[in-house]
Amino acid sequence: MTAFTRIVNLLLSDESGQDLIEYALIAGLIGLGAVGSSSALAGNITSAFTSIGNSLSSAV
């Protein structure tokens, strides 16, 4: 039983994958921010092209 307890304590104190998880969380947050801002920007771009198209149609 002491060997099992020793193994569990070693696994609980092991922090070797902690940096990788932090980098993955940061990358996920950056990706989420990029998707959110691009969807908001898409509406503005669509309205700008619609306005340009209408102006060109009325000028012809």
C-alpha cells in the first residue's frame, strides 16, 4: 500500500505538463477572440460593400 501511496503522491506533485496546458488555454482564448472580432467585422464589411454597390448602380 505504501508503494501505491508513493505513486499517487508523485503523480499529484508532477507539474511537467502544466506549461503546455497554459499555452493551449492562451492559444484558445486568442482564437476565440479572433473569431468573435471577425464575425463582428464581417457585418461592417458587408454593409460597406452593399453601400458601394448601391452607389455604383445609381451612378450608371
